[in-house]
Amino acid sequence: MTVIDTFKEEDAPELGISAEKVRIVIAKARQFDAKEGDSDPDEGSNAADDGMADVLEDDPDNDEVRQELIAFINGLNEDEQINLVALAWLGRGTYDIEDWDEALDTARTEHNKRTAQYLLGLPLLGDYLADGLEAFGEDYDDETDEELEDEAPSEEDNS
């Protein structure tokens, strides 16, 4: 168990977003977090010539994973976005599970149309969300949940 203690099931607050949706965000966020800055600014025009190193470089304007995450998060309803932000704060340690209502209130107060960009700016978003899920008694299994990366529903499926 991590530093975050879990509530007993009867005392646990309601998550407010499906654990499956959170797991999709975790899987994609971990893909996104694996990107790195431009390590070879003078690369050739052929990826094979560069040993495919550019695949792991962070290019926000052309990053398909980033665009998928933004579309997925923006496709969530407002309450789900608020719960996702609060869950990230919980996993980061900003709030404890006992303070879940306060985390939700703060996330609701600060909610705006840039939720996806805010969340993607958190360097360990996938880890924070996984730790937050754990506080709710939900696990994220790296091996079995990796298949979610390819099964993320389209924007229409989010509602």
C-alpha cells in the first residue's frame, strides 16, 4: 500500500468517474509521460536513419497521444473532469481521502475549459491517478490495463 491510506468500503466517498475511464487516462498519460525533449535537433529527414529515436520525443503540436488525451478528457462531462482533477490531487498528496469533498470543491471552483491542458502539465499524471484510484480501493494493473491504451473510446463514446 502506498502512503495514501484507503477508507473502509462503507466509509469511502464516491469517486464520481468510472474507474475504467480513469484507467484509460492513466494508460495514455504514461505513454505521454515517456516522451522526452528534442534530443537530436539536427536529425535527418528519415526516421530509420535516426534509429527511430524521434518516436519518443515530445512534439506537442504533432503528438498523437497528447491529442487523444486532450480529446478524451475534453469529452468527459464537467463532473467527471472535476473528479479527475481532484483524483490527481489526491494521488499527488495535495489532499487525503478524508479531504475528498474539499478536493472536489476546490476542483469545481477552479474548473475551466483547459482541464486537459492542466492535467497534461502534471509530470506524473499517470502515477498520480493510479495512486488516487488506490485510495478508493481500485487498482491499476500495468500489465492488464496496458490494453486500454488501444481501446480508448472515441469522443462520442465518453458520454
